[in-house]
Amino acid sequence: MAKEQKPVQNPAPAPDASAVPVSPKSYRLYISLGLAGLILCQMIVLWLLLPSRNSIQEHTGSDPPPDVTQSSEPMVEISLQKDPFKVKQLRDEKTENLSLRMYVVVRKKESSKFTRQYEQSTQRVIDCVSNILYASSRAERQEQGRNAIKERLKKGINDVLGTPLVQEVLISEYSFSVDE
């Protein structure tokens, strides 16, 4: 008689050592480490690609504004008025006195155009400058804040003239005081 053969079942496969079950917390850790590594790589690439501030200053030699130093065109300084601009203002029971003489820097080839437009709108430019100086804060009037005033003056004068002729505003004979 023939023996009945039972189907042979393969025993369960042996667990693979490389397929160790990982908990969900471990996945979060791996994802966090991967993102941190990616960000670090991006920062290194940007550090290598972007020039440092020191190397930019070495090429320009000093700290003049970039729009003036990058231009190879000759520039001229033009005084806005003979007398200095003066603002006297009462704030917090203290009188603030501001006096400054101002020049604008324009491209030499545009100086006649600037002079012509300035002659047509002198009072509007002077009013604009006075309004900007009057609206400036005490912090802006002090030494470290003067650049903010100069940028607003440049923008305001160019707006009044209708074209961006002023490249930079220079301030000389600057005097700011607060009287009790």
C-alpha cells in the first residue's frame, strides 16, 4: 500500500537581521537627521558660492554706496541751497535743533538735466527736504541714523523731480542738539 504523503510545509523563513523592525519614533529621528543634514549641506554650498562682505570691501576699497562705486561714469556734486537746512522742533518738552548743508551726487552727463529740473521745482524740493527732516525721529537725527534720512531724501528728491537723477545725498556741516 502506498503511504499517504502529507504535504510538507516549509518552515517559517528565518528573520533577516537587516530587516529589524523600526518604531515610528525612530522614523522621526531619521527624518529629522536627514533634514538637518540637507540644511547643513545647503548652508555650506551657499557659504562657498556667496562672496563675503570682507571680500566685497577688498574689491571696492572702502564703503561708498554700491550704486556710485559700480558706475564707471563720472559724478558731480551739486549743492541744493546756499544756506543750511534748519529744523527746530519741540518734542517731549525738549527742543531739537538740526542744521545741515546738503549736496546731491548726479551723473555728470545728467547734471544739466538735474539743474534744469531743479530750477523748475526748487521750492517743491526744499519743501520735500524740510518735511523729511521734520518727520525724522531723534534716533535718525543722531549719527547712526543719518543714512536712513539720506535714503529718504534721495527718494523724495527723485520723486519730486520725476526721474531718478540723484544717485546719492551727501551731508556736510551736520549739527544736531537737544536743549532742555
